[in-house]
Amino acid sequence: MNYLLFLGAYLIGSISFAIVISKLMRIEDPRTYGSQNAGATNVMRSGNKKAAVFTLIGDCLKGVLVVELAKYLLGNDIKVQGIIAICGVLVIIGHAYPIFFKFKGGKGVATTLGVMLGFNIFLAILLLFTWLVVFKIAKVSSLSALIATLLSPIYAYYLMGNSAYFGAVLLIAFFVLYKHKSNIIRLISGKEDSFKN
């Protein structure tokens, strides 16, 4: 049962909405322009805002779906939180390395938000608020994501204590930071793209 849940989480994560939506809306494959990243921010660079919004919603919803489905099947007892937490990690890994798209996916920010929403709604609200505040000031999507990611374990520990969910958040934070290593280099060198007018 657990192995089927783990496999299902990864496969659901492997549905790349950036690629699927781009094909449906007949715009260029996001892996061929901009950052070559299959995520909502890069889809925005196509100039099609609707496609970017649909990508963001789809990638977020699959994170929520996996966690909530695992809760529904297993219950939300503390004894099974570890299994649910692993499912949350695997859906993000699936998003970043999708088996359906030659293992070339996104960086996991929207799917991470969905997973956090499944873990704890207040955790998701804090992360979204942090992202919005930083973006309002800096107008740099990656910087907003990085700061929210760095703060996520602190928020998680405050809300959920030393639980399996906190452990998953810590692991996810390291993974998302790793996926943003090129952005970190560009931020340090002052070459990162922004949405300033």
C-alpha cells in the first residue's frame, strides 16, 4: 500500500502543467526559452499570462491532491504522518524530475506551496505572505521563493513542532534551494531577472 502511494505521488508530480498547458494553448515549450525551466515563472516569459496562471494553479493543486489523498487513505494519525510526509516530498521530486518529460521539470515552488497547504494551511499562508512581501519589494520571483524557502522550516517548527511534517519541510527546503542554485549565483552577481518596469 505504502509503495503504491509513493509511486502515485511521484507520477502525479511528473505531470508538468507548464508543458501540458503550453501544448494545449499552442505556445512554445517552456524548456526551450528563458530559464528553460518548466514552471509558471518561465511560462510568464512567453507573454501568455493565462498560461502562467493555469500552470501555477495546476502545479499547486497536484501538491495538495497528493497530501490530501494520502490523508484520506491513511487517516491523519501521528503514526502515519511519516508516510504522508514522504508522499509530499515525492510529488515535488516528480515535478522536478518528471518521468513523462525526460526528467526535465520545474524547480518545485508552486508544488511545494501545495504540499505545505496539505500539511498545514497556516504554514502555506505564512509562506505565501512571505513570498508576496518580498516580491512586492524586490520584484524578483526567485528571491521571493528563496526567502520563503529559508523561512519554511522555522514556520513549520513553530506550527507543528518536531514532527514528520517538519522533517519533510526541512528536506524540501534543501531540495528547493538546490534546484535554485543557478538563481542564487545570478542573484549574487546581480544578473537575475526581475519584473520591474
